[in-house]
Amino acid sequence: MEIHVMWNDYPKLKKELQKTLDLMSSSISLPNKEIENTIIEMFHSGGKLLRPAYLLLFSKLGKQPDSKKSIALAAAMETLHTATLIHDDIIDEADVRRGVTTLQTKFDKDVAVYSGDYLFIVCFKLLVQYTDSFRSIKLNTASMEKVLLGELGQMDTRYHMDITVDEYIQNISGKTAELFALSCFLGYFENGGSKRVAADCREIGKSIGLAFQIVDDILDYSQDEVSIGKPVLEDVKQGVYSLPLICALKENKKFFEPLLSKKELMTDEDSLKVHEGVVQFKGVEKAYELADFYTEEALRLIQTLPNNKANTKDTIYEITKNILTRKN
């Protein structure tokens, strides 16, 4: 499948993303070729490739940019991201992701679990081969821990109608923002960037990841299933309450209690009523306020980055503004 159309305006980056996908594919070697091909098909299923894109962009701001190494590190990040998606699909019992049948549906959950674990190993093999600094390996290990803790935190708060905004932010800080932060850090630091600026790169990635996840959650309440590529409000049925619902719950918990208390027995009609309640009690508007806060923080910090002859900083700013103000 073609690289996502959002990269058509950035032809050099698009070529590097294609090389990233090619390296990911060539790094997969399994005795069972049907499983191998399914994993590779997932790589090429039309994702936006935001994490590797940010890593590649930030690598160009370093003092010693190395395209080959940066592509390998980008492949490691997206491989790690794909591993988390496979495990997400198992937990969510998802049949399809991005129009492709999931591993746990095509084979079984055991195969999917081991496939996700295998991708963790592929990620580390790429990192060990191409990373110059032990600090980067250590950070990647810490990042994996934060991702898993975010997932566990989300599971711990399932069906909790008293979940706070702080708990939600803590969960998505690990679940989503950490890989954005690591991508921005590795891209810059592993290409000769200073430790001081690399720390800012982590903060930029974290703010981008937080804003991105909040906007993604908002779209569950403003887009149809075709537009966002996943079942609308499916998370609510599984007890995962995102920011728009959390904000609406604070305004009128009594409205939602009869619906959410049904837990796994919620119907599609119940979900629609939840949707109506979130709109009625201004959950989307309040969620956008926090998304705007993190967006502005990311854009502010991007402006402090060093630049180069290719004006990469301006490109990072433009892409970030576009994805964090998207409506679909």
C-alpha cells in the first residue's frame, strides 16, 4: 500500500518513510510465512507513520545527521508501536485494524501474543545494531515500561465513572505520548544533538502525543466509523472512558450512570445516548481546551529548536499544527 497521502507534500520524507517500511519488512523472518506476511501486511496497512516521521525530522536537526541510522531507528520505533497495536487488538478483541484482519482473528490469540512479543525483539535488535549511546537503549527500555504501565493504568480504571482528568492524562502519557517523546529524542540525540536540546525534544514529543491522543478521542464523538477507521464509541462499551466523556461526567454524572452501569451489556442505542450526553454537556468543547493547551505548548517549544538550511524546524511546526488541529 502507498505511504499515507499526508506525506505527498514532503517527498524526501516520504521516500525515507518508504525505506523505513522496507527495513521493517526485511527484519521479519518467521518459519510460518503466513504469519510473517500478515505482520508485514499490517506494516503496510496505511497508518500515518507519525512516530517514525518525527524521528526522521528531528534527526535532521542534529549536528551529524546519518540517514541510514535514522531510518533504522525509525523502523525500530514503528515496529515497537505495531507490537503495542497487536496487543491492543487482543485486549479489545478487535476483528479489523485499518481495513486488515487482525492477527488474533486470522489465527488466534496465542499467535497474536507471540507475534507482538517477537516485534519487541525486532525493535531491540535494530536499536542495538544502530544506536551509539547506552543512554538511548536505557531510555527505550524505560519508555516500554511507561507504555505498558499506561496500558495497565487504563485497565485499572475501566468502568470507573469517577476517573479523573489527571488519571486519564497519566494513562495516555504512557500509552501514546511516550513513543512520540522517544522518537523526537532519539532522532535528535542519536544524530549528534546536545543533551540539553534533546531534553526539549522529549518534551515536544510528549506534548504532541498528549494532544494527538486527546484529539483522537474527541473524534470518536464527532466522526463516523468510516472517517476514523475504528468502531465509534467501542471504547465506552469496554469501559475505557476518554476525556470528552470524563468532562461530561463531571457536569452531570446522573445522566450517564444508568447507561454506563450496564458495562459489557451496553447496546448500540445506549452508546448513542452516551454520545448525545457528551455533546449536550459540552464534553467535546472542554476536551478541546486541554488539547489546545498541549498543542500550543508543543508549537511554542518547536520554535526554540535549532534550524538548518532545509528549514526542518518550520516543517516540524507545520506538520504538528496540521495533525493537532485535524477534524478527521
